[in-house]
Amino acid sequence: MRMRAGVLTMMWPEDEFTRFEVARLVGARALQIALGAPVLVKKSEQTDAIELAKEEFRKKMIPITVKRELPDKTKIAVSAKVAIENWLKRYNGEI
């Protein structure tokens, strides 16, 4: 937390995803795959779009950018590769 103009504001790390952002990323990518977008990981026996999107997430290959608008109206872009790496470390590869 940080004090700005007498108001306590929350600092949001630029190198981490929230669980909501991860769910949105995987869900959006799964929808793209289901609608015919090319899969970026080597296809295995998996044919489920959600499982393919999770595999792309694990391999840091999701081609989506996350942009946040903070409560003070500033906008930041999250470094996806670093944020995914941090997520996988924190949650032991679980999505």
C-alpha cells in the first residue's frame, strides 16, 4: 500500500497475475483454440481446448497481452512471460 495525495492506494505488482487474470487468459485462449486458432504447442493426445490452453500457459506461449487499469486510472501492461513464470513458481505448475 502507498499513500498518494492523502489517500491510501494499493500497489499492484507488474510481474504477477491475479487468479482472475489467469482464468481469463486460459479461458480466452481456449475459446480461440476452439474456434480454430492455431495451437502453439506440440499436439499430444490432448484435444480439449482448455487443456491445450493450459499447456500453452505452462510453456509460456500464450499470445495474449494483459493491460490493467488501476483505480487511479493509470494503465500498465503486465509482462506476460515473467508473470507466468512467477505464477508457475508460486503454485508449483498448477493452473
